[in-house]
Amino acid sequence: MNDPHTSAAPALRRLLDLLASGAATEDFADVLADARRQGAPAAVLSEIDGATWQALRVHRTLRQHRRREAELTALFDTAGDLAASRDLDTVLQAIVRRARMLLGTDTAYLTLPDEAAGDTYMRVTDGSVSVLFQTLRLSLGDGLGGLVAQTARPYATPDYRTDERFHHTGTIDAGVLDEGLVAIIGVPLLLGGQVIGVLFAADRSPRAFSPDEVALLCTLAAHAAIALDTAKSLADTRAALAELNGANELIRAHSAAVQRAEQGHDRLTDLVLRGAAVPDVAAAVAVLLGGEIAVLDTGGEPLAGRAAPAGGLAGAVAASRAEGRSVRHGDAWVCAVLAGQEPLGTLVLLGRPDLDDADRRLFERAGVVTALLLLLRRSVAETENRVRGELLADVLTAPGRDPAGLTARGRRLGVDLGRPHLVLVAEPAVAAGSPGTAGSTTPGTAGGTAQGTAGGTAPAAAAATDRGRLAGAAGRYLFGSRGISAEHGEAVVLLVPDDGSAGAPQAAAEQAAERLARLAGFPVTVGAGRPAAGPVALAASYAEGLRCVRALRVLGRAGDGASARALGFLGVLLGDGHDVDGFVGATLGPLLDYDARRGTELVRTLRAYFDCGGSLTRAKDELHVHVNTVVQRLDRVEVLLGQDWNHPERALELQLALRLQLLSGA
């Protein structure tokens, strides 16, 4: 056996055990010290010293290998993170954390440039405790990081506070001091030779960074640069995909709009070819556009769909007419329906506050189709109205010649003359007695006649023009109704069905005066006769209406509308014809008819009652009957004439009618 005091073998075995166990460097020196204490010979001590030196070299090499292995493992892990993760923040945080771990520093952080602000900012930190430091911003060239970014080279300092190689600023120094950093190393993130950021590691105590540590941090910085470039590429790809998707959506929407426009065009064309009406077009467009369609005439009255929205459409219609396009009006869209520059109506779209260009063009195309249908409808109506107007002219000219033939002819034209109608007589509203005025008279002297003829040529032509415009307005006013119109004499006559309501003649006259004035563009005077059925009665009603027009002119009420009943005896007094029989018949007709059928004396009793000043006693003496008989007869008068027969205004008319009857010998 070897003597431990004369042999180095035990010491060598101990050195090998220390290498195998990965002992600390200090433990190797203990082997030589123990041999000296045991009194080993000099030769043995020399051999142990040499072996210790060799063991330390092997120990250092193994430690370097282990560190390289750890570094490679960290780099592989970082590469794996880059391959697996799509979150840039996560990857950068992992790189900064590994830099701190591998270099064994207190902190690590990464800065990126802010192109908009022209400086750099803290992107990721690990181990930092200072908010001031975490929010630092560095200008190009300032501090260690600014120098790294400017030169694209790594820099390290064992003590940042005293290193004069860097441009110190108060803001940066304050942040570094607040974090307590002393030793700092920074390496650039390079991409194609361009610095896109800086990776740092820092200690809170003085430290010299080795070349291996600088190289390791540069490798991690290269990974960070790849992560940033990959993230940018992914962001660009996502943006391109989003843009492509947007373009795809736009193309699909445009394709769908074109397809919808084609379907709409085909649908509208089919409706026109099939002779559809305006409501059919409105319903089809409402389905195509997914909203509600209202078609209004020039007066704002609905031709199809529901009424217009509140707030008035005049401004929107004017704008649409001026622009030649549909315009938005609140939550609705408005399109003027035009034939050239002539307004025919208005299209209103509800329930679609936002219209794209394709749908807006479809809505405007519907306006064109609606204009075409309205023109066709108006053309047909004007043709029918001319034919019916000839019938009306014959009824007013010679009603008694062949009443049955006229009635049968009316039925063939869709006009039932046997049903009650209102006769409206309309004239342009001009001052009474003006030259060329309809119904005005010229003084009977020869000179006056000649003067009126010579001076009235131009006004007469103007009156004829106005009458023509009024006739056209009457046709538009009756458009879509069962009424007919015709020029007759110096007036335009309208025949409209009677709805049987109380006050219908007065209401019809007032409404016609207002609407015709708006359509013709000048004031119009309208007179209405009583409701009548049959050619003869209609002609008599026309005479009443004509008297009303002349009475309104004399009263200075040109541009108004009134009925014969509303004017009462004033129509007889002021009208040109002074139709006494008509007034008497209108006022006393129910009593005259009752007396004729029953052989009673209601008219004589009423005359006696008024002649005796309303005294029943004197009236019974005048009639030579009992007072109860007078009372019974007056009760019958009330039934036939109404409860207001004895009111002052009505009583005046009755007394005037009784006087005219007596004087006329009827």
C-alpha cells in the first residue's frame, strides 16, 4: 500500500472526487493545504500542486461548458417562443427575463423607437421597481442607449454615473438614480443594418461585463429583432388580410347592389309592360328597398302608400327638383317626380335612413317610372275627360232635347248622370268690370261698344289663356276621381259626385277654389249649385253655380268659393241672370211640392203669418180658420223647411221668396 505521507495518490483521488461533484474552486486549494499539514514530502506536494492546477483548469472548462449549455438552452427556448407565440409582448418579456437570468443582473429592459415622437421609449422591463425609470423616454444620442442606437454597436459601463463617454441628461440620470442602477450594458437590435431597438442588462452595483456576456446579450438582441420583424410582418399580413376582406366585402356588396339593381330594373320594366298602376310600382319598390314608399301628388295628397311624414316636404322637394336627384329629409328620402321640369308628384321612402349609391339610384329610377305612369295615366285621363267634357257640354247646352239619350251616353262613358252630382262653375278671379272679364258688360252706346271691342282684344286673349290654364288645372284637380270637367262659355265647369253630406256644395266650392288656384297659379272663383241628378236638373244647378260666381264677383269676393244656398237671396239680387223662379223654387220648393201633392195651403198660411207680423190670432182671421189649424200648418212648415225657418235671416229669405212668387203670378 502507498503511504499517504509519501504518495500523491490519495490527494489525486480527492481532486477527482471534487471535479465529479462540481465543488467550489476554494475546495481544490484545501487538498494541497491538507497535504502540507500532514507533512508530505516536497516532491509529493509539488505533484499535488500541479494536479490541483490541472483540476482547476478542468473545473473552469466544465463550468464554461455548463454555462454555454444553459445559454444555448435559453436561446433554443427563445427560438421556440418565437415559433410558438404570436403575442409580441410575451416574446419580448421572455427575452428580457432570460437576459437578466443568464447575465445574472438585477434588471433588464428593452427600448424601441417612437417614429411619431422622434425618440425612444421603454417597451419591456424586468426587475425594475421605479415608475420614473419605466416611463423614461430617450432622445437619439442621449445616454448609453442613445449612443448604442446612434452607432449600432454594443456599449457597457461598470459605473454609469461616472462614465463620461455618454451624453448625460437630467431626465435620464434621474431615472437611473431612482432605479439605483450602476453597471449597464446595452446592445443594438439590428434588422438589415438598421437599429430598431436596444436591449439592456444592468446591476445596482459596479460590475465589468465580459466579452462572452456581451456576445450572449447580442444573440438575445438578434432574437428580439427577429420577434419584432415577425410581429411587424404578421401585423402587415393581418392589415393586408383585413384590407383584402374589406375589398372582398365591398365587391360582394357592390355585386349584390348591382344584382338588386338589375332585379329592380327588370321588376319595374315588367310592371310598366303589364300596365301596372302607381300603387303597384310603390309596393314593388318598397319590397326591393326594404322600406315604405309613399307617392304624393303635387298637392301633397297620397296617391299610394301612407301619408307624408310630419314637418313638410316643400323644401326637400325643391332641393330634389333643383339637383335632379333624391335628397335626404330627416329619416326619409324624397325624390321629385318630374316630366322635364314639370312636377308630377313626389316619392317618399321611409324606414331606410341610410341608402347606398345603388339603392339611391334604384329609388330615383322608381321616380322616373312613376313619372312615366303618371304621364300615361294623365294622358288617358285627359282623353277621357275630353270625351266626357263633350257630354257635359251637351248636358249644359240642351238638357231637355234628349235626357234619356244623354243619360245612356253618360253610362257608356262611365258617368252616371242619374246619380246626384255637384256642379262647380270656376272662373279666373279678375276685378269686376275689367276689360275682357268673363261676364262683364260693355255700355250699350255705339261708341262704348266699339271702344270695348277694340280695347278688349288683348285682354280677351289673356282671358282665353287663363281659361285654358284653368281647364288644365281642373283636369289635374279631378285626376284620379270620378269627376269630369269641360270649358263651357266663359267658365270651366266641374261635375263631381255628391257624397250626400250636409254643406257639401259649400265645402266643395271652397276646396275647389283653393286647389284650383294652387294648380293654375292665379286666384279662382268657384260657385256651386245644389246637388242634382239628371240632365235637366244638372243644367239648372249649373245656372245656380254661375249666378254664385257672378254674385261673388260683385261682392268683391273674387277667389272665393260659395254655394247658392250659402249666398241665399243675394245670389238673386246680385247675379246677372236674376233667376227668380230658381230662387223661389230653392227657397219654397218643399212647401210648393207639398201643397201640390196634398192640396194644402202651407204657402198661403206662411204668407199670412208673415203679413200679420207673426201674430197667430190675426193670421187665423186672415185665413178664416181656427188658430189651432194655423199652428198645425206652421208645425208642418217647420218639418219641411227646418227649425230655423223663423230665424231672422231665413225668415227674410222666405218673405222675399213669397213676395217674388206673388209678384211673378206663379
